[in-house]
Amino acid sequence: MAERGQFITFEGGEGAGKTTQAKMLAEALENAGIETLLTREPGGTFGAESIRKLVLEGTQDRWTGMTELLLMYAARLDHVQKLIKPALDRGVWVISDRFSDSSTAYQGYARGLGADKVRAVHKVVMDGFEPDITILFDMDPIMAQKRVETRGELMSRFDTEDIAFHKKLRDAFLEIAKSEPDRVVTIDADETRSGVHTRILHAMTQKYPEFAGKLSRAAS
Ligand code: TYD
């Protein structure tokens, strides 16, 4: 049987460049000979992508915090059961652009539901399943807001929140990182694309020293 793959999550506020960096890491892992699957939340499977539409579209008051949380976890369970776990079991490494820390930060802290409620739901639904490593993209919320406004994409229900919301989010993610230093690596996202990528590769080689040689060759 193949050795189990590693589950890597990318987290942070809006506009921090996670998606681009997730692609770059997936490429670096592939170049290092590691089969990699890149996915995202909410979404990743057919069912979870349908829930994504429900949760991201519409007015800000479309859902209460708890309904939003349950929708996120319904999507997450489908994603984990149908895509993530089967891939890890085949030995594939999985990178998810957002995972459960986003629920803790957005619904738990920023929407004011309370981190304890999110943790309680997580425990019941996820049954001990956690990422092996989480890369947190930390960024000044004012910069983040500017990036979101200028990237020219359709704004989601979350992108239209005000600066206070983005500040709360940042504090929430930093709080999570502080409480789980073994899992979460915080990276300054207010840097060049290649600078951030280098920091991520560094974090990966610290965590997986056996791949250090291959990853640094893939980077050069
Ligand atoms: P997306 O466009 O993928 O945002 P980003 O590029 O910033 O990752 O939209 C996902 C949105 O969903 C984002 O605003 C964060 C939010 N979200 C939650 O509120 N809770 C969650 O559990 C997850 C996974 C995402």
C-alpha cells in the first residue's frame, strides 16, 4: 500500500495571494516527484461546489452565522469523504486553498459565533481529521482590501465586508496560529510572489526534511 499523502492547507484573509501560491507549491511538489492534488474550499467536489454557490452569492444577510457554518461543514464533509481522504490514501499529497481554520476565523470570530461552537461542530463532523501543515498568509487588512478591490473579480458576500471585519479576521487567524504552533506556519504575504513562494518552500523543507533536496532543486 502507498504511504499516506500529506494534507496541506492554505489559510488567510482576502486578497493575500493564496490561490496563486497554492498553484506554485503544487507545481514545485510535482517537480519534486510528489503526486499532488490542488483543491479549494468551499468546494472541491460536485456537491460542495453547489453549496459554494449558495454560500458565496447573494446579500450579506442571506445566512446567519450558524447556517453559514453548517453549510461550510456540509461542503467540507463531502469534500473530505469523496476527494481528500481517498487521494491521501492513494499516497497523493493534497493542497486545499482554505479549510477548517477559515470557519473558525470567519464564522467563529468575524461573524461572532464563537470559536468554541465551531470547534464543537468540527469535532462531531471531522472526527479528528486535521491538516498536517497549514500555511497562514498574514497581511495588513488595508492592503488586503486594496488587493481585493483591484483584482477585478466578482466580489463575494465576504469581499464586501468592511475593514473592521478584515481586521477581526486577521486577529482570528493569528490567534489560531498561536494556539497551534506545530501545525500552523505564518508567512508574511505582503511580499513579492517569488519571495512568498521561497518562504513556503522553506516551511515545507523544515516540516519534511527528507524532501529538502528535491524541493530546493525544484525551486531553482
Ligand atoms: P474565495 O473566492 O475562494 O476567497 P479567497 O480567494 O479569499 O479564498 O471565497 C471563499 C470565501 O468563503 C472567503 O471569503 C472565505 C469564506 N469561507 C468562510 O467564511 N468559511 C469557510 O469555512 C471557508 C472554507 C470559506
